[in-house]
Amino acid sequence: MTVSETRKDLVGQRLKRREDPRLVKGAARFMDDIVLPGMAHAAILRSPHAHARIVSIDASAARAMPGVAGVFTGRDMEAINPLPCAFPVGRGFENNINTPRALAIDEVHWTGDGVAVVVAETVAQARDAMDVIQVEYEVLPAVVDAELATGEGAPQLHENAPNNIAFKWNAGDQAGTETALGNGEIVLKQRLRNQRLIPTPLETRGATGDYNAGTDEYTFWLSSQAPHVHRLLLAAFVMGHPEEKIRVITPDLGGGFGAKIFVYPEYPLVGWLSKALNRPVKWTEGRAESHSATTHGRDHVTDIQVAANRDGKITGLHVKTWANMGGYLSTIAPGVATTLYGRMVSGVYDIPNVYCEIVGTYTNTGMVDAYRGAGRPEATYLVERAIDLVARELKLDPADVRKVNFIAQESFPYTNGLGMLPYDSGNYVPALDKALKNLGYSDLRAEQETLRKQGKHLGIGFSSYVEVCGVAPSAWINAEGWGAALWESANVKVHLTGKVVVTTGALPHGQGHETTFAQIVSDRLGVAYDDIIVEWGDTKGTPFGYGTYGSRSLTVGGAAVVNSVEKIRDKIKKIAAHVLEVAETDIELNDGVASVTGAPDRSLSFAEIALASATGFSLPAGMEPYLDETSYYDPPNCTFPFGTHIAVVEVDADTGKVDLKRYVAVDDVGNVINPLIVDGQVQGGIVQGIGQALYEGAVYDDDGQLVTGTLMDYAIPHASQMVNMELDRTVTVSPVNALGVKGAGEAGTIASAPAVVNAVIDALSPLGIKHIDMPLSAPRVWAAMQEANERN
Amino acid sequence: MNHSVSMTVNGSKRDGNVEPRTLLVHHIRENLGLTGTHVGCDTSQCGACTIMMNGKAVKSCTVLAVQAEGADIMTIEGLAKDGELHPIQEGFWEEHGLQCGFCTPGMILSSLDLLQRNPNPTEAEIRHGIEGNLCRCTGYQHIVKSIQYAANKMAGAAGDD
Amino acid sequence: MYPAAFDYHRPGSVQEAISLLQENPEAKILAGGHSLLPAMKLRLAEPGAIVDLGSISDLKQLSLNGGATIGAMCTYDALLNSNELETMFPVLHEALAWVGDVQVRNLGTIGGSAAHADPAADIPAALVALEAEFVVVGPNGERTIPASEFFIDIFTTALEPEEVLTQIKLSAPDGNVVSAYEKFPHPASGYPVCGVAVVVTRDGSGNVSSARITATGSVYVVTRLTGAEDALTGTGGDASAVEAASERATEGVSEFAGDHYASSEYREHLTKVFVKRALNRALGN
């Protein structure tokens, strides 16, 4: 719909996105579309070995190749500091921090480690020259498994991290949990592998650096979900260059899913190269290169022990996790495995005794950091598998066991036993009941019985989830180990012509902020939607902000927009009162028109207000011209979206292939600004989680070579593998922010993997199968069925 | 040794001079300045580089520019006519068939090939028809709806003739 | 994503192509390019020269006169659009439809697939099951290689370095012939983890007089499953006969392929499953 008139009801409408015309016309500007005069191209030689000492590098042949402007090694750029780890584990825990450099100097720790860089006139020339760089390595033994890395005799990666331990962390009540395990009517143990995933945004990363010798300023174009944070970290930690002399621009971004939050070695590198060669330098990551060099997600090995009463009530949950960090710590990696995972492992359940212990380890693999859901999918997977194990053991309906253990509605705000901030709001039973109703649960169970008699394996799997979103309260997150704050900013300006410009520190890359933020402003300011534009993505021109990840843009950034609008409204009232010569309390502001209460003919249109405020010809004494307000919103709490998803699958008895038959989801993300966009976020999220459940998995061999190095081997979901998802919602308004919203970007991914796995195990339960590790690929499921058949 | 190449691109004759190893996608993006065609992988998997060549969808990362000598090429920039979005573009906009939008140009052109062959595809045929295009954002559901929207619209337009 | 440099040649005739191959021992033939170019982009292949067959129009001819003579440069798509070919050789049509995706089928060629001899390719399974003949032309003239001798090993055929595959010939089905291709695709690449093609001839009384059953993807080179063929021949081709044939499907196969995705045991098992599925569908069970 085209929205030219002023209206107050845009929030909640399925508005199609205003971002789309440029994208469907091929007129957007992505990273690799940036071309600067005199620009040269970089290619990075990465180590062929996962663990090795660099003995020597001979770049002489490469330097002589056509078009080569320069070849450099880590030795040439020792002035660039190692990257910062901005989110080590919180106070009081062991931290042994190692982070990568722009290029490795003495030793490489994974196959993504860069050892040399070529800059040439064309990418092809840079690539040609890269091939003739001679590097002599002393190959060292490698370790790739998080648990094995801590074992005796394992290859050691870093001197300051004995037994490859990056950190140790725990939360909860150890003694109480051990007692509960001792007293449990039943006690179950299970090892769970939450496999390593490759985020795979369709656009790989890129970086362009442009150093201006006249001003001593660096301009970077970066694949960044958080340009201000990148500038801050590059300035304060990596390059030692004044922050005001660094500008970071992010153009249209082809997906991120977390992988573009972080500062990567290539980013200071292109800046350094630009200064060294006095010309802009661009690096664009190849897909195979991306699989190696961009961060991965998940990769936990977890032992759970769960104690329960015979009615299904869980009395204790003990969790020990080895979290694979890769060769170094990425920007926020430890925080993901602790705050966002360890404090959430009890999920939607009121578990009286819970304890979680985490060992973060270094291995000769790619760095692991936040990937869509970031910790919460791992937590949800663990507890949802635990619930199903209990239900199966006690022969109870898994839906009933969930209800027995749900946090009661009257318990909110609810404090769990793991030190998470209080869950803001929740009402879990109605969401589950709605999902059961939408599914037609009892009929489907009957059908399942019928099919079983025909030898068919139909399975129904549940996942009830809660996630923590809008991770922000700055003092809290700082105590958790994060080195800065996480509030978000917004500026709202009203130009002389009445056009409204909203500027945000968030960084949309598919989430539709240009649309939803304008919906909010249009309603609250009474300005026509088409008169509002939303700007983002350039540190020059946007207020400092922390960016887009963790489903935080609306809950934190959107709330900042609301605050700025409120300030504008206050100022408008003052101006109107002055112009209309009444008291401010006599001014009403409706649909953008300021009028005198009881005398609607005495009014100022929005255009008149804009003109008056921008020109400043007649303002109250002491008031500055212009409507221009900035807010920095630091919320009092996080938000906790929740819901229940149900997957229905059929397992092919002959091949082990899992076919998704139906997928029913009921989510509660609080108020919804744009249902079309929320549906899209949830659908995309669900499919990423299904990808983990059924197809995806980064595989390293024992030497640390990435076996799933291209999209030929690493399977992300295709259209024909998926079904139409049946979405529904309940609405439990968040009390945390003015919009009552909770965040929707990650819910699907968090919920769906356990739903699908539980469905497959449900399908195969007549065979006595209790667990199969993800991905539930056909060969793996078939092998489990074979094993079960032999056992039976 | 460079080769001269000449092709019709979005209705205009475009000449160039390329190394034999220049991929068609690089020629289109870098020499012709049409950056709506994207590169998403290096193994011909993702379909972000899909263009129409002689009326059929092809992955322009798996064609040498010299192979396109004399070809009739249409990129995403050539799909909208006289400022009017093509029904498929319109469908993707109406049905929220895109999020980050990086896969979208290729996805739209594969949809065009599909609807040229099969103007009234079933959901399964649509899912099969876009098998050569990966989207990491949408979960495909809204893409399917977008193509259904376009099919309906195009059928209506055909019926009007 | 950026191939190493090479010289490019676009001959107008097969003879010219052969001369170029003789002059450029480093040369690779470019057909549809959908195997070669991806390898070159990753620099897994760095040929010094490319001989592009794209301008030799003779090689794009499909003639149907009882049997089929298929030019090596016919695209999958062009062949899929021939109703006559589909009617005559449904197994080939099905295999063609399974190749890659629409963009790949629009440019990829049948000759390219055959000459590349990827162990996980769909087309060779159908061609061997149909006992295709491969017409190749080289410096010493033309010769015809039977399917049983064409595919030798992984990425290896009976083609000599200076020879060009020009045509693939299929004989018209003789009598009551039924066929099918069944496949288990890899979730990422779409290549067959296991593909099985079956071509079965029935005599006047409905009994199976001959069967040609091939596997691809599960083995390192397309392979005739003679155990299954023998088991089926002479039977009525009913479900129990198919079951018995599938049990013998892996007889005599020396090695099944295995990798991190699927073990050789799994592929061996799939071979039996897909022999059964393909036969049952072909025979209408």
C-alpha cells in the first residue's frame, strides 16, 4: 500500500517494505559494488595447515608478477595490534585470551589464518601472484575437538592457555543440583553434540580501506552489523588511530546472521595497505575462503544429567559443556557461550536445582562466535532434548511434561537459578495449547499409530523456547564481561520542508528497519509515512550505536526512536503554545497538527510547525531552532520472547531420509509492528534451525582441514526441502519498553532445531532410539536405525 | 591475449575487450557496470549471479565472457520496462519475498525462466524450479508466494489481451 | 573465483578443434562448462588453453530416426524439450531432469557430462543402461566406443587426449522396453549419492528377457549391476522378483564410495534400495 496520508494506525499493519524497490531492481549497493578511483585489490594467502610454525616466506616471485603493487607479511605490519576480545567471561572467572592479528607472524592456528597479502591492479592478478608466494612451514600436530583439546598430550595452541583452556565459567547451584541428582526418582544422562555451523550469509564479507594522507583519516567500507563498534575497536585497540579520524560505512548488507558483528583481521589490514600504498584497497571474500575465514557458530559438546519425579517434574539439571572457540577468541565469543547460553539452559522451565559449567577451549579450527540465536539455540536444544528424554523414559506425553515444568504465569517477572536477568513476562501454556490446536494433535497421534502399523515412521516433535533479546542493560552486561555498553541511539530531525529523518545506530541487513521505524514515527508524530526516511550505516552522520544483532534493533533501537519522538513532541508543543499564544498545557498534538484545546480552528499544521521551528523566526525565548532530538536508550531489562513449535516428520525406513511434513509455530514476540516482516523473520529463522537439525555441519578432519569447504559439501536448505510453515502468535506485551515489543529475529532458529530432532526421535522411538546427534542426515539416521535393529 | 566481445545487454549493444578467463559475471559487473548481478559462491551453487542469456536463465559465474559473444543478455536491471516493475518484481515486493535482497536478482530471473516454461506452476513445481538459487533469509515461503502472485498477475494480463 | 590465465580457441569445426588439441597439449575442451569452469574458478584445474566447442553447430544436432543421434553439445535443456526423445528413452529423460538445476541444464551438455566422467553424475548411468555408443573423432579419424568401454575410472574415459566426443547414439528400443532412473541427491551438491538406471525388456509373455541396471554416485565409476540383471532376467518382473534382484544388486561390485557424508556401507545399501525402487516403478509394480 502507498501511504501518503497521515494516519495513526500504521503500527500493526502488513506494510510492504520500502527497502524493496532498489533490491528487486538490482539497484542496491552492496560491498563489492563499491568502486573508488585508483582502487587496488587484495588477495590473502591463508595457511594450508591448521597448526604450523612459519619458518620463512619468500614473496620475491610474487612481487615480480604483472600488476602487483605490493606483497606484505605479518612482520611488515607488527604495528597493528591483535584484535580485541570485547566480551571475555565475567569477573572472577579464568580468562586466557588469545586473539588473531591482521596476518599471522610466527605461528598459524587454523586454515583461515592469513600469512601474506598481495595487492594488485585486478583481483585476478592478485590471485595469480598469491599462488607463487613460497612459504616454508614446520607443521605441528592439530586438535579439532573441544573436549579432546583439554586432554593429556593434546597439541597446545597458546602459551598462556594451558590445556587449551580459554576460560572456565559456571552458574547455578552445584551442591543443590548434585543433591537433586542423588535424590531423583529417575536420573537420565545424555551426551549432546551441538554441531558447528557455517553462517553463510549469501553475501560474503568484504572490506575496503581508503587512507587520506592529507587528513590522516581512514575511511572503511566494511561488512558490519555494528559500524560504530568497529570504528571504536579499530581505533582504541587495533590501529591506535584517533577515533574521529576513522569513518566506517556499511552499505547494503547481504545478510549477516551474526557473522558480520565482529572485527576481523582483514579490516585493519585493508586500512594499513591503503596507507602503505597510498591508494584505496579492496578485499572481497570468496565463498570457499568464507567457509574457512569467517566465524562459525555453535560447536558444543555437552553432558547433561537430569533428575525428575515420576510425574515428569524435573528436580535437577546438571550441564557440563566444552565450547569450541576455534584457534583464537573472536570478538564476543566467550560471552555467547556463557551469558547467552549458560544463563539460559533452564529455558521455559521452573527447575529448582540447576547448574551449568562451561569450558571454552582453543582448537585448530575456525573461530566460533555468535550465529543467529547465539547461545540460546544451544541452550534450548539441550533442555528440550532433556524434557523429551524424561517424557520418553516415563512414557508421558511430551506436551504434558512441558506443562508440568513451565514457569507459571503468576511467577513473572521470573528469576531463574542461573543468574539471568528476570524474565520480563510470559504465559507459556496458551502458546503451547494454541500450537496443539493448530496442529490437531490428538488426531495426528491417532494417525501416527495407524501409520506405525503400516511400518511408517511418523514423528511429532515439540520445542518450547524462551530467548533473551535486546541484550542491553549496560551495567549488567558490563558485569558479565562485555567491555562497553549496549544501549542504542536514535536521532529524529524535522527538516524545514516537513520531511522527517530518522537516524539510527542500528544496522539493518534484511530486517526492514527503514519500514518499521517509519511506521513507528508516523504513528507517534502524526507525519505521513512517505515523509519519513530512515538513515543508517555510516559513522559520519549517525549517532553512536551498537548495531543490529541479538534481536535488539526494535526493543532497544526502536525504543530510542520513541524517546526521540517524545522529545520532538514536547518541543512542538512549546513552539505551538508560543505561536498560538496559549499555555503549553492547552496544546493538543494530534495527527501532526498542534491545536488549542477546545478551539480546533486555532492550530498549526505539521508543515507550519516544521517551518517555524527550522527558521526560528518566532520561538519561545531561549529556545534553539530546529526539531532535532537524539536519544540514547538503555533499557532496564532484556526481553524474553517465547513460544512453542511443533514439527511433523516422516522418516524413510529404507534410506533414513527425514521428510518434513508440517511445521506449526506459535510465537509470542510481544507487540508486532509489522506482521509481514515478523512472519518473514520467523520463517527464515525456522529454516535456519531446520538446516541445523537435518543438513548442516562443518566438518574438520583430524588434521584441521575443513572438509565442508564449499557449498558443494556444506548443505544449507533449498526450497524443495522445506514446507510452508503454519505460523500463529500469542501476544504478551513486554513491560520493558514503550513499544511492548520483544524481538523476533532469532526465535525461529532457537525453536526449530529441537522440534525437528524431537520429531525424528519420536518417529524412531518404537525402535528404541533415544537420541541421534545433529545433523540428522539420511546416512546418520539410517546408521542409527541399523544399530537399533541389530540391538532389537 | 585479450579478446573483443560483443553482446546485446538489456537491449543495447555492448562491446568489450576481455581476458579469456574473465567470467561473464565479472564482465557484466565490472566492465559494464551492472552490479545488480551478484556473486554469492564459487561453485555454481547459489544462483545469485543468474541472468537471462538468449532467453534462458544461466549462472553467469559459470560462463566465460568470450562464450557470450553475440548473445542476447538480460540482467535484473533490464527486467522493469518503462519504469514499471515486472510482475515478478512486484510479487517479491508485495509478498515480502526478500529480506537482505542479495539473492533476489538471481531468484527473480530464475522465476522468470520458470514462468516462461510453466505459467501456472504448483507450489512443488515452484520449489523445484528455484532449486538453483539459495536464499538464507526467507526460508523460501514468501518467495513461493511471490512467484504465485506473479503467475496470477501474468495470467490476468494474458487474459486481458 | 578467478581462473588462472589460458589461451582461448573457438574452432568452427571438429577438425579444427582436433588440430588445436594437437597444437596445445595443455588444452582442455570446453563444452557446457559446468564441471570445468567451477574447477577452474577454484584453481583445481589450470589448463593452459581452452578449446570451446560452442561454435560447432553440427555438435548441437539431435536426430531421431528410430534411434537417436545426439550431438555432444546438445544441452540438457534442449534434450528435455524433445518429446520424442522422452517417449523413446524415458530413463534418459528422467536422468536429464535430475541434473543440477534449471540454470545448469540450460547450458550443461550431455557430451560434457559423458566426457567428464564424474563418478557422481546422472547421465552416465542412463547412457550405460541404454548401451549408448560414443562417436569420437581424432587425428586418426572417427571411431565408435561402446558404453561398456567408454567409462573407465574416476574422471577417466576411453577418449584419447586429442579426440573429441561428437555424438552419442542410442538404438531404438527393441520390443517391450521399460525404464526408470531413481536418485538420492546429496543435500548440498544435488549430485547422486546413489543413482540407479534400469532398462528392462520383456518378451511376448511378459517375462524379462533382458535387463540393464547401472549405478552411479555410490560407486567410483558408473557400473553395471550384473547380479541384479541376472537375477531379474527370466522372471516375470513382479515385486518378489525385483526384491530378489535388489538383494543381488551389489554382487561383484568391488568397492562402494564413502566419504564424510555417507559411508560406503550406506551407499551399498542405497544401491539395493534404488534398484528396487527403479525396477518397481519401471515394471509398474
